[in-house]
Amino acid sequence: MSEGPAGTPEALKLREQAYVGYTRSLLANEIKPGQFITQRELVAITGLPLGAIRELVPRLEAEGLIRTAPHRGMQVPQVDINLVRNAFQFRLFLEEAAVRIFARSAPAGLVATIRQRHEAVLARHNAGEDAGLMEEAEATDLLLHEAVIDHLGNEIVSNAYRVNWIKIKLIRLAETRLYVTMIPQVMGEHMKIIEAVERRDEDAAAHAMADHIGIARQRAVNI
């Protein structure tokens, strides 16, 4: 596969494909937390050329999605108490402030769409429809949180949030409980946030978001 000179659109596209391939494999549990991995193995996993992988590594290191261990190669981050603390602290710092702005000025139509998605997930759960429900619940979960963050209109914050979300997902992969059993609780926590936003109550929205993130952090600590 031809990569093209560094900095060309073709090279940039390959680097982005390599990043997507790595994170997808990470979240599919094909690459394990704590695993040591070589650049050649990343080539095999992503199907992309070595040059793209070499240029990918500094980005992964900067984002904390891989680290170089002296004399041992590259290591995927481990899910430990430090990752849990740091990821959830960062999430709380961003989302508690962002949801205040969301409550103040989010379009009513967007808030209504978010509510409808949550109500649909709860209705499917109550009806015992399990097929694809976990995936829909996770997408609905992300919909709310990304809407809150993206409403800021700050690309730097949005990108940082998405990197941290990957780390949150890594933590969730280590959980042994079935996520489908948590749907009523998680969606219920979200509904408190949504209801506060509908009332344009910034304080209540911030408190509901902080409570929601605190509960999620406690679940992660107990994995």
C-alpha cells in the first residue's frame, strides 16, 4: 500500500485510519489492557503500513493510549485504580461545568430527541427486548454526554473528552456485570439530568451529572 509523503492528504488519511483501527481493536478487546505489543503486530491488526503505525505511536503516547516501556516495547494502558481515578476526575471536571451551559442554552428540539431516545431504551428494556438493546443503550448513553460536551462548541474540549471516553470504555470492559441489567439505573440517572435541563435548572443539572458520574466511578472502583 502506497502511503505518500508525510503530511500529504493520503498520509494523513492513513494515520487516521491507523488510529481508528487501533482504538476499535482496543475496545473490541482484541488488544488487551496491559498487553505488550510491537509495531509489526499493530500492522497486522490494522492492516496498514508500518510508516503509518510509526507516525501513530506518538499520538497514542500523547493521549495515554499506549506507553513505551524501556527494553520491553509498547504497552497498552492497564485498568487500575489510577486510570479509574484520573479518567473519572477529568470527566467530572468537564461535564459538571458543561451541563450548566447545556441547561442554559441547549435547543429544546435536541433535548426532546435525547429524552425520546432514553424513553425508547427503557420501553424496550421493560418489554424484555434484549436483542441489540445493550448497543442501543450505550449509544444513547453516549448521545447525552457528547451532546453536553459538543454544545460548548470547543473542538479541543470535544477531542479531549473523546480520548477520555475511550479510557472509560476500557474500564467498563473490565467489568463482569452485564450492562443490560444496569439500564434502568443508568437511564434513570440520565433522566434526572434531562429533566433538570428541560427546566433550565443549571444547579440541578450539575448536581445530577455529578451524582451520575460519582455512581459510575464507584462501580468502576468495585470491578
